[in-house]
Amino acid sequence: MTPEQTEIKALKEELNRLKADAVSLAVHQAEKERLEQEYQRSQDRYRTVFEQSAVGKKIINDKLEIIKVNQALLKIIGIPNRRYWDGGSQSSHTPSLYAIGRSFKSEFGIPTCHHLILRLV
């Protein structure tokens, strides 16, 4: 086999490997897009269930702070509208769940778990 034939053979093998890699990449890209769409649908379903639930729900971060609540929970604790919830900010004009929890405890004798439920401020 001549040096040119050897080089041609090597180039053909490399071309075949590149074609196989391109096909593999296309398959992986299609699978990635499918998984991203499936993930987005799952997130949309979760968000809908969370927001539309008649049961009060909250999301707590790793510092045990409530970072998101649904409208049902706001209604349960007496905050009439989401715009009145401070979302954990230090805003002085917005009622905090901690203050509301203290008033529930004094008003109704209900023990509160401020570590999990009322830690917004």
C-alpha cells in the first residue's frame, strides 16, 4: 500500500468516525430537548397545583425560611392579598407571618412552630 493510499484510508476512517459522532450528537441533542420539554411540563404542572390548591402550601429553603406561599395559605393566616405578603423582606409596612403567628398564639392559644412556619423576617 502506498503512502497516499494509507493516508486516504486513514482519512476515510476518520470521516466515518466523524459521521458516527454527528449522528450520536444529533440523537443526544434530541433526547436533551425532549427531557427539557418534559421538565418544563413538570414544572408547569407543579406550579399550577401549588398555586391553585385549596390547601395552604409553602416552600421552605435550607435556612428554614418560607420563600413562597400560595394564596390559600395567605387566606388561612389572614393576609388578604399576595401584595401584602413581604416574602421574607424586612419591610416595616408589611405584616410578617411571625407577627401573625404570635397574635394567633395569644388570641387562640395555638402553639406555633416559628422555626418552620413563621420564619419570614
